[in-house]
Amino acid sequence: MANREWNPKSFFRHLTPDALKILQEWADVDLTLDGDGPPGEQVYRAWKALPEDDRERIESALLPVNDMCATHARPYLEQLALVVWTNGSAKLIDESRAWSAQDLAVRLFVADEKRFGEAHQTYAVDMMEHLKEFHGRYPVTLKPTPEAKARMKLAMASHFRDTAFGARCQIEDFANDEKFALFVFHEDEVAPFDRFNDKGVVEPDWQRPVIRLAAVFQFETSTLLVKAPRTTEREKLRDLFAEIFVGDADYFEDATKSPKFCFDPLRDSDFDFPTRGADKIDEVSLVRIVAKPEHRDVKRVTIEMKPGLSVEGVRMVLAEHGVDLAVDAIDGVRLQFRFEGKGRTKYRTVSLFNPNSSNLNDTERDRVIPHYLKQWGIDASWRREAMGAAAVEAAAQ
């Protein structure tokens, strides 16, 4: 489930000698240093000289570690450290605060591979973006039994077999108190990748890259988040998930008939994205809008604006480009949140596109934003939830 680019030379080079030694002992192969250059580059050369099977085994195991070296993963590593180093290892927790994320990830991985894998799964799910949302018609208790997962694998493999994709398919899952996540790995279409042959000449190597699809069901809202590059696979995942894990093939609403977002609040010239000081948001700006002008012979217009404009200022910019914010249909927007702080990390740009697409993920900062989307009336799903609750109450009377 690697998301971060894997560069083995850089990975080994950025580890301290102590972390490299721990990794060498874990690898259980001959990673003898040749004494030429920095230790990390020596380990890289030793790894590169290993037989292909050993090299691929180590690389496969280290891909999740490489993912967890990212800046956003540090809180997950620190939380894991509190669990792994509980008994008699308080000193390690204190010392770890001075380690790089890469050193910390390697040490935790070697200390407890199982728990590290669970932390990586949590991180991978939380960091997923550009998901399609499908809302359940009523609260439900899932049935993710081994038999259900086996059915899902067979059904997806059968689907891929009828396409240009390879038929090989693997299913992995992850669950906690908030969500159930299903990952589907499958072969992509055959494509050429350049490689050096034994004579040092570049030639095409025809391969089937592995693609990861994901379906994440959130218990509290009965919402399925699906990540897949093609519409066919998104809908297949949704339909099979409903049929196999819920037991109701028609469980999810038709997103085209009940779009997630309502952009009508942006038509009000007095609207100003109100926020609470406790969330440390300095400013929210509308920086992009995708509209369908009613009186122009075009299907869609995309206009980008500088941050800092009021909604009335945005209205004037759009009018200059032939878009009337008061009446023209809006398909999607991009909002820029500027949080307190310094540097690029204080900015979060959120894309919202109907019927059900956004780039929000489940990180701590992003969890703040959906509350505002509902408060401002941009997230329309709360209306469906309220209507559903009212219907249930009426039926009970």
C-alpha cells in the first residue's frame, strides 16, 4: 500500500548509523559494509548486490516504513511508540522525540512489525484523497465475515477478467470503531516500462502494474468512500459492497439524484465564511469555481481567483468572465483555508465537486473542515440525514 515514492538509495542514506545497524540485524542477510563512503550508501550497495529474491523481500517489507517517513505520519508514529514502548522503555519514548521520522519508523517497525502494520493501515486510510461518497439509505450493521471477503475477491476478480486488466486480485481489510476499510489490489493493463538488459541496452519490459482500489465505510454517517481511477470500478465496488457486506444491493443512494454539495450560500453577497477562533483559521477564500453560464454557448467555465477576495469581490470577477453567480449553475468550487502558523503548511486547499467528490481526508486538520461545510450549508448531506431521521420517527408513530 505504498503511497510515498520509493527511492532506496535516499531511504538508506537518510538513516543514522544506529538505525542502519538495527535494520541490518532485522534483514537477516549479508549487508556487509565496504568502507567506502557514508554508511547509508554502503548499505544501499550491499542491498543492491543481494540476490533478487532477498532484495525484493526487503523492499516489500520496507515500503510501509517508507510511507511512514512522511511529515504527516509523525503523530501516528508517536502514538505507536506509546503502545510499543510501554513496559520499561519510557526512556526510548523520551529519546525518540529527537529522532527523525525515518529513524523512528525503522525502530518501531523492527520492534513490532504487526502493530506497525496496523498503524500504517490507519495512516493510509486517513490520508486518502479524491474519494467519491455514497450515502446509505439507513443505519446498518456490517457483516465483514471471512466468507464475505472471499466472495468480494471472487466477484472483483471475475469483473477484471472481463476487461483488459489481469485477473489476479488480492483483498485486504482494516477496521476500528469508526470505519471499515477494504483494499482491492489488482493488475492494470499491460504497459511497457524501460529497463536495461544484460548488455546495458534500454529495452521495453512489458508489465502489469498493481493498482489499489479502496472502499471505506464510516459507521456514524453510513457513508461509503470509494477510491478508484475509473467510474466502472467505483460503481462495481459500491454495488458489490452493498450486496455482500450490507445485504441490500440498493442500499446506497444515487449520487446524481442527491448531490452532496449545495453552493447556494455562495450566492449571498453578505456571506463571509464565519469560523471559530478555537480552530485557528485566519481566513477562508473562494479561489476557484466551475460554473455553467446560462446565457453562454459553453458547457462549463472554470475561473481561478487570488485568495483574499470577499464573496462580493468574487461575484465581480466572475461577472467580468460572463458568469452570474446569482443564477448560473455551480458544479464545483475550491476553497483555501489559511490556518495560523508559518510556511506552506498553514494552507489547506479543498476541492468540492458535485455530485460527490472532494479531496478531504481524515487527518486531524481536515476533520475540522466538514463541520464548517455543514454549518455554512455547503454540505447538503445533513439535510438527507435529517429527512431520514424524520421519516424513521414518523414511521414509528
